[in-house]
Amino acid sequence: MATLTDKQIAFLQQPFYAVATTLRADGSPHSTVVWQDVRDGVLFINTAEGRAKPRHLEGDPRISLTVVDPEDGYRWIAVDGDAELTTEGGDADIDWLAKKYMGVDEYPWRVEGQVRVTARITPRHVTAYGLDD
């Protein structure tokens, strides 16, 4: 397991969008833009049951997240790891992310009956640029 530095954690706690890459059943990559955050050195994203990301991660838990500072493309972090999926706390996590990214207390696009899924990502490999100066 890789350990995130304090500067890397502070960077990930900014409302910077991430690109999450999962693997389809045929092994080809699938990349999407996501909200992310980090707690206790573990990154997380949130999605919903029935979407591609949880389906892919159920078949192969490997995931990569790349986060780039929108003001400076030479400040970025890429984290590869394994995702653990859970529905426990999924609604609270999407509200947390909505607060971080939108400044609102509740996720505004909640769909009735939709089950939110949190993917907790344990870092296995971390590459960063411009965060240790």
C-alpha cells in the first residue's frame, strides 16, 4: 500500500475534478470525470448502482484516479489502487461531495429509488508532480 503525503492529501481535498479509469470486462479502459475526496489516506468516489463504474469494479477492483490542478496543469497526482464498493453511507458521501464541489448541503440530482455506491480506493501506487516543492 502506498501512503499519501500531507501535501498530496491537501491537494486531493481541493475541489479539483478527477478522471477515474476502470476496466471493462474485455480489459479495455473506461474513463469518466468524477468528484473525489480523501479520508484517513483512503480516496473515495461516489456513483450509483446500475452505472458502468460499479459494474466494472465488481468484475475487477483496479482503478486509477488522476487529479489535475485546473490553474496549473503541472500540478497533478495519479493514484492507482483497488476499490472496495459499499452502499453504506453512499447517500451521505454524495452529499459530502456536493458540499465540496457545489457548496450545497444535499446532492441536487438525487433520483428517487437510486442506490448510491461509494468506491473506497486504497492507494497502491502514487505518482505526483508539482506537489512536493
